Amino acid sequence: MFDKLTKQPVDKIMELMQLYREDSRDGKIDLGVGVYKNAEGVTPVMRAVKEAERQLLESQETKAYVSLVGDVAFHDAMIDLVLDGAVPRENVAAAATPGGTGAVRQAFELIRMANPDARIFTSLPTWPNHLSILDYLKIERVGYRYFDEDTRAVDFDGMMADLDGLRAGDVVLLHGCCHNPTGANLNLTEWQRVIDLLNAKGAIPMIDLAYQGFGDGLDDDAAATRLVAKSCPEVLIAASCSKNFGVYRERTGILMGISADASKTKLVQDNLSFLNRQNYSFPPDHGARVVTMILTDPTLRKMWVDELEETRLGMLRLREQMAEELQKLTGSNRFGFIAQHRGMFSRLGLPSDVVEKLRKENGIYMVGDSRINVAGLNAKTVPILAKAIADSGV
Ligand code: PMP
């Protein structure tokens, strides 16, 4: 049987990480994998997470199964964090999932179950896992223009023109904030226009929210998601706790299905439960429990909000420093977009030969499409990267 298996494509980022590990140069810089790192290059366990885990160790008396959709207290806390009352609680069905990826996967399966003819529109570019999961599930996908390679901002006219091809029942996958891989985001006026178009077409928004708190703050980063939730009759939200709680390996995420008609919530809830059952039965609980404790205990919550804010502001400072350095070195503002982008990533728009040259000659590792993880930098490495980019003559 096994000899019938075919080789799977290698993950580009994992391949890059391997090259980085094998590089023996001292000053090498890793801007590849999408994990937050502090100025010392460490992905820390957040203070509130450590404290919640300590409390949990003392108080937890059983590891018995919870429920097929996880703990309702986790749903409540996350619905509050993401939606903050934008829609009534009874309009939201929810299921805990293994990470944001689990939520994305379950959302795609739910869409396919509900409407096998639905096409899913994805931004050009998007997080590559969106595409590979859709292809694996054999769901038809359509790309919509998103990133303007010249301005490194959103190509909003192109996006709207491509979304004009939506049919009723199609789904549009949107990044709630901090677009991965580009870092370029819609403003709220543009979100409203997208919402109006989707509603006019009878299309359904699906929001992937993986970086709430990494861009402009917890509420600002959720503002678009909240606007969509209260403006559209049906909405799917896949939210990840991996980044904003730093619980990557605990696999903590949630899928929400919102209906304007609350009488549909039970049906959606039953289907989310069914899907969890088919794919992995009970979702992981540890990360979800820790997140719930943090969100519901004022002391832990403050500890978490404060550290998340330090993290966010640290990344913003690096963006500003990078834009300033490049302004000085190139005498132009063409890299000003780095300070405009939000979240952990920016797509720099460098040609692939320059990306390769930076890796080979300078030991600077970024993804082939020139996406950098801003958190891979620190105040000392920013000038090194800026000089290498300026010297490359782009
Ligand atoms: N969506 C996007 C856009 C992401 O960048 C990520 C993390 N790389 C995820 C979802 C899900 O992450 P996780 O499964 O680790 O929670």
C-alpha cells in the first residue's frame, strides 16, 4: 500500500528553516517562519499563560472529555473577545478546534456540506494553507486581486472588480486583520464596500482572524470582523489563539457560525459538533482552558493585555525603524509602506534573485515571495537588513 503513495510537495517555509539551521554564519537573520520572537529571538510563554497554567495545575481535578465542541465557557469568552456584543450571543454557533487551522478546515468542510457548488474566493496572495486545504478538499477556488505589487498596498479597485464575479452562495475568505503574507489591509470604509457588494451578490464572508492584537490593538483589529458580523446574514469566523496568546503548540482555535436568524443557530451548532466528531472527536482543551481563564479573570486578563500590547508596539517600532533606515539609505520613501503594513508580516516586493542574494551573501532568510516576519528583527538587525536591501539596488 505505502508504495502507492506519491511524494508530497515540500513546504517552502520548512525548507527555508532547514537551510537556516544548516547555515553556520554568526550573524544570520531568520525572517521566515511565522512565529513571534522577542528582541532576544525567543518565543516566550506569556506571563498570563504561565500563571494560568500554574493555577490550573493546582486546581484541575479531571482530564475527562469535555464536549464535542469544547467548553462553552471558551466559546463565550472568545465570542466576547472577537465580537464584543456586535451580534446577540444566541445568533452564534461555535466549536473549539485544534488551532486556527482546524477552524479553517472545519469551515471549509461545513461550506462544502451546506453547498457543494459554493466556490471560495481567496485573496491573491493568501496564506498558502488556505489553498492547499481547499485543493485537498476539492473545493473550487477563485483568486481575487488583493496586493498591488507597485504600491505594496491593497489593490482595492482590482479586488472589487474580481469580487463582482461572485455568484449567490459563493464564499469570500477575508483576513480579519494583519493580512498574511502581505501585511496590507483594508480600511473600514473599504470593508463596508466589500460588505455591500457581498450582500448584493448573496455571497457569504468567511473571516480568518489569526492576529487579533498584533496590528492596531485588540478592538481595532476586530473592528472589521464585528462590522461584517452585524451587517451580513450569515458569517463564518475562524479565530486562532496561537499568536495572541502565544500558545502555538497547544492548538487552540475556534470556529463561529453566525446567523442573523437565531432559529438557525442550533442547526449550525449541531453540524459543527458533527464535523468535530468526524475529524478528531474532542478538540484539545488545555490551551482553550488557559485562554478562558485569562479572558475571564481580571488580573490575568490585564497581565495578558499588557504583554500583548508590548509585543504589538515592539513590532510597530521595528516597522518604523526599518522604514526610516531605508528612507535614509535610499533617499526615497518607497519603503514607507513597511510602516503602513500591520501585523507580523510584510511583503517587501523584492525580486526572487534579490531574496536569494540576501540569503546567500548576507545570511538573511525571508520567504521566496519576499515576505518578512518583522518579529524576526531587533533594533540591531534592522540596520543590517536595511543596508542589504539598499545595497541590492532595488
Ligand atoms: N490563518 C492564518 C492567516 C495564519 O497565518 C495562521 C497561522 N500561520 C493560521 C490561520 C492558523 O494558525 P494556527 O493553526 O497555528 O492557530
